[in-house]
Amino acid sequence: MAKKKAPEMTLARWLVLAQSAGVRNQIAADKAQEDFQAIIQVAARRQTLDWEEAVALLHMVYAWMPTMLRTIEPHTPAQRSQLLAHLQKVKAGEILTATELDNVKRFANRSVVGASKLLHVLNPANYVIWDSRVADVFLWRGVTLVAYSTIDRYMEYLKSLRQWAMDPDVTGECDALRQLNPMLAASGNLRLIELVLFCKS
């Protein structure tokens, strides 16, 4: 059995990236943040979500992805209730288990990427976006779809970034990055950590 490769990105490497002129210039010039923040604001207005709202929100999220969401897989009434309970937990600031994340993944076109974007929109303070560009920087260059598109890899990524977000050097850099773009003024540290990785890609 092949040994699992460890992530190449470290907190120290992230700090170097966050201070680089290339990444800072990209963050400062990113006008798309305003539109993305609008989706987050729409999600924040609802204390709870019904099925139709969850479906509409997922379609909004997929508008920011190269993959089109055509039809959501059928869910029984019990499965719908379960999914909505998971999404409510996310909105309430709770952390989902691997099984609960897998249920959200099934709803999100069986995509870890789609699930991560939906979770981020519902609670950007606790969940970050996971996609091939971020994985390419966080894991290793040329990472395959099979290697990064698993719940385990997403949870590993989340755990690392949550730990980094508590580091005083990281919080200081996040404060500096937040000043570069007015659209990021309300963004939490997790979002800024992830955005540095995205820009590096």
C-alpha cells in the first residue's frame, strides 16, 4: 500500500506567500470579491433554510464553478430533513462530522468542492473553500482529482487552516491582507488564509 503523501504547505511557507508582492497585488485588485460577498450576505439573511432555498443557494454557488449543476440528486423527505439539519448546524457555528459532510457532498453534485463552497457561504468563519487550485498549492503540484476530492483530504485541510488561524503571526498577516481590499473587510482569517493559497496557484 502506497504511503500517503504529506501536504507540502506549512504555516511558515504560508507566511512567506502572504507577504509576497504577487499575492498581495492579486488580492488588492480582486473585484470579484464584491459579487461573492453578495452570495454570503444572501445566505446570512436567513436564520433557517427550507429545501427550495438550499437548492437555490447551491445553484448560486455553482455559478462560481466551472462545473455546471444540472439536476440535484433525488432526496427522500427524510433525506431532505437530514440535509437541512446539517446545513442548520453549519449556520449555527457547529462543526460537521465526516458522515454529515458526506451527506452535504451528495447534495452538492457528489462534489467535495461544491460542498465546501456551500459550507463556506453558509458559515465563512468555520469553513473554507477546497478546490483543485488550492489543493495544488496545499498538497503538492499536479495533485490528481482522486487525491484531493475526498472528505478526508478536505477535513485535513480544514484542521490545518483552523490551527494556523490561531497563530499570532498569521492573524497579523490576515489583518494586513484585509486592508488591501475593502470587499474583504468582513472576511475572517480562514477566508484570507485560503485566498492566499488560491492566489498563489
